[in-house]
Amino acid sequence: MRKAIVASVSAALFTAVLAPVANAEQANDYLYIGYETADGGSIAAVDLRTPNQAVRTWDTAAPVRGLTVKPGGRNVYSAEHDVVAYDAFEGTEVARTPAGDAQEIAFTPDGNDAWVAESEKPGGVVHIDVRTDEAVGYLQGTDAPKDIVITPDGTTAYVTDFSNSRPKWLGVAVVDLAGGGKVGRIFDHLTYADSDLALSPDGTHLYVTGQQRIQELEPRKEFDQYGRRLDLGVPLRDLAVSQDGATIYVAGASADGTKSALYLVDTATFTVRKQIPLNGRATSVATNGDYVVVSDRSEGGWTYVYEESTNKLRFTGSIPGHTPTALAFAPKR
């Protein structure tokens, strides 16, 4: 018999502990949450082993659109129009790189290079040398990039690209990162929507959200090799893939928040294995192998933490006046 989900609900707000993160080992264990506020934004580093406790929070000059932890865990990079690097130990800004209208950031596995999807017209992909935090290249050939992922071998990036023409369309651009980068072919004719990407751990399968649908692509095959599709019946906001590649975690919510859930999709059968109802507007999702985290994009929204091994769902604290916009875990050591 399937076990019922056990949820523990707390109305407590985040308690900020202002001592700095002690070391890189600790920085790798934390969840980072990006927010939008009336005056800009903020970032919280949260120890999920201690409920409702933010290890450190700090303000940002602009809303956080994308959030990524540099491999190694020392710095957290935030897309705030510019790309801003923060010291995860202290919560202080250490570098700022102009990047047009930065949306999302992805690192090569060695952490030496960052590639940024930016949508300022005409949009493109910005190449940042992380050792100097300087922009060293700009790739055109896209209209309005939104999300970006990089293959485990660091040779290829995939970028969701919206057309600025009519009728609008969504494509996924394939970017060869060798020799400074080059935009190659584009998977087009995808469903236009607020689309995000996730890559299987071996880099062979790409998953794209579009309106109410997950689209599977197999980019290593010949052009226009589209895989399976799954319609979940609710607008899809974000997705992440488990470390073993067996499960896609999908956040979906209607505009009014009446239908909000975390969907667990089996990659072998491409069917929903489990649906976990949530409150609010499930928007962002991230996983580190131990936890699956979903943010509620409402003012003062909660962050949900699901432990698949125990089938338990719990809530972290919320911050009044803060709307969660992005989630990130440090890469596993």
C-alpha cells in the first residue's frame, strides 16, 4: 500500500543567523533562495537540516531572476540584469559583470566559465571568464534567451529562445562552446510558453516545459529528433532531473494558484508516478539528491521541501514582502 504523504506545517518566519558560513563544506550543503522585493531583491542561504533557519540573508540591488552556485561552493551567482557574484561565506558582493538583461547562468563543470542567457534585444549568450569575472564573448543568433544548461562534459549548451517576431515561437538553440562558442542548429516548433530546461545526468536527454506540456528532445541525434510529450493539464513553471536520471520533478500551477502541484514523472515510461498537491503558485524547483524543493511565487510565499525517501513534505519559513523567484543548490562534491 502506498504510504500517505506526511506534512509538517509551521507558520514561523525565517530566523536569520548572522554568523558567516564557516567553510566550503557547509556552503555546499545549503539551499539558496532568490527573492523579489519592492526595493529590489534578496538571497537567503538555508540549512534544510534545521527547519525555518536561514543561515544568512542579504539584499540585492535588483530582483533575482536566476541563481547558480559556482562548482566548489564558495560563490553564489545571481542574474539581476547584471551577473553578480556573492561570497556565500559572508553574503557580500565580490564581483559584478554587465550582461544586458541576464536571465539564467550556467557553469562549465570546472567552474572556470559561465554562460549567461540574456534577453535584452537583440538577445544572446554572454561568456564570462569566472577567474576574472569579465565578459569575454557574446554570441548572437538568438532572439530572447531565457534558460540555459550545459552538458556534463562542458562542450555544449542548450538555450531556450523566444522569437521576437510574429507569430511568436519557442526554440532550443544548440551552442558549441569550443573555441569561444558558436550558435548552431535550433529545435523549433515547440510550444510557446514560459519555458525552462533540464538535462539528464548523462547529457543525452533534454526536457523542456511548454504551456501544459513536457517535451523530450534527444539533441545528440540528427536534426529535428523530437522525443516523447506529456501533457499535465496545468501550466508548467520549472523542472529538474534526479541525479540518477529516473525522475523529472515538475512544478505546475494555474495563474490563480487553485491548481498547484509537484509532479514526479518517470523518465522510463514518461508518465506521472506521483502528484503532490501544494498551495500557492508552484514556480521554481531544484533538487540535490536528498531534497526536492519547490518555491511558491506569492508575496511572502513558502518554500516546500519534499524528501522522497521518507515521502514527507514540509515547509520552510517565509519572509514578509519577499516573493521567491529562484532556487539553487551547490553542485554535489
